[in-house]
Amino acid sequence: MLHLLNYIVWNPDPVMFHLGGLTIRWYSMCWLVGLVLGYLMMHRLYKDQQIPDEKFDPLLLYIFVGILAGCRLGHCLFYEPGYFLTSWDHIIEMFLPIRHMADGSWKLTGYQGLASHGGVVGMIIAIWLYCRHTKLSMWVVLDNFGIVSGVGAMFIRLGNLMNSEIIGKVTDVPWAFIFERVDGYPRHPGQLYEAIAYGIILLISVAIYKHRGPKSVGTGFYFGFCLTTIFTFRFFIEYTKEIQEAFEAGLPFDMGQVLSVPLIAIGIWAMCRKPKKDKEKTESTK
């Protein structure tokens, strides 16, 4: 029999505070903090690599839209296609933060469901468009994102923890969390495992960059290191997490693991590729 008093009881209010009629949730704030910190770190890297500010200025808009769209579409298409692709109302819900209610009305709900794998795809597309606009080397931008991406991933998982979502399997480890808004069982705090891992990956990436210097950016190593380490950890941590959708119960691997494999392969390729001399990289630092 499980001794429930030995575990961490977790039931925070997902709402951080109210500002007039506006509700600020912990999850939204974690997204914002991760985005701002990543923005500041990227700005520091650009300055360190002597890339002009005018090339940096459009980056935030491209990345914000790309990651948000990728995360949202990734969730809808990978995890709930049976819902979102069955009617025009549900297709509208894919793109707008609203929900068609049973009484026929529309309710503002926010984006309920975001997938990190889709966010990576959205980010890469956004970087490609950004690089076409600024004429910067795509490998330089990808490497810089590889260095800082751990901060965003870490805060997103902390947001999941505050929401008591993406919970782990039942366990008797002494650090188990009882997510009261889910059930009364002690479970692996998978969100916390991931947040800690991504923070460590961030520190390692920054340490490697400081050791190797700005000239090491543009080879694809940092981008590959980010994908390989984050999604290899993600693959194995899925064994401690509950499935998110019922259809995953019949699969040998859950959807998070299936989607991690190609990203790990891309990461290994990026680290091992032999970079060519990049004329754009040279021009961008003048």
C-alpha cells in the first residue's frame, strides 16, 4: 500500500494573477519568460559575433510566430487529428484560440494543446524565412538557436508542471508528486525531469561556446547537439510518462518517441556534417 504522506502534494492554482478582466496563467508567463531570456541570450550572441543589430531586429517576430504555429499545428495533427480534421469549426480551432461550444457559441480558451516537436519544425521554417530576408547564413542562426534553446524548453516544462499536465506514471519513488487535480496517486514529475535536463543541456552548450569561441558557430554542431541531446532525453523520459492520447496505448512507442527519432537523426547528421566555407557567414560579420 502506498504511503501517500511520504510524497509531494502538488496542486498550485494555474492562474498566476488577474489583471482587471485579464487572467494571467503560470503557463503563459513561463512561455513569456523563456522567450524573453532566449531573446536576450541571442542578442548577446549576435553582438559577440559582430552581427549588425538591423539583422537581429526582425528575429523575434519570425520565431514567435513560427514556434507558436508549429507547436499548435503539431499538437492538432500529431495528437488529435480525429478531432481537428473532422469539421470546419474544428479546423478554425486549430488556428484561433477559441472553442465552439455545445450551445453553438464560441468561447475564448487560449491554445489548449502545444507540441514541442511541431515547434521545432515551425522554428526551422521561420529561420529559413528570416535568413532569406536578412541574407544571414542559416547554419549560423541555427547554431545560435542550438545554444540558447534549452532555456525556452526548460520554462515550457515548468509551465506544464504548474498546470499539472503531461503527468508521469504511478510510482513509489520518494520524490513522486501527487497531482491533486488529476488523481490521488503518486506519479513521476516528468515535467520537472525534463526542465532540469534542458537546463543542464543549456549550461553545457553555453560552456562549449565559451570554450570554442564565436568562430565555432556556423558548423551545425550546436544545432545538432541541441536536437540530439534534448530529443534523446525526451525519448527515454517518455517511459516515465502517461500517454497523452488513447490511440498511443496500442503503439510500441508513444507519439513523443516516434517524433523524436527523426529529430535525433537530424541532430547527429548536423554534428557530423563537414561544413563548407560559408561566404554568407563571412559577409554577415562585416
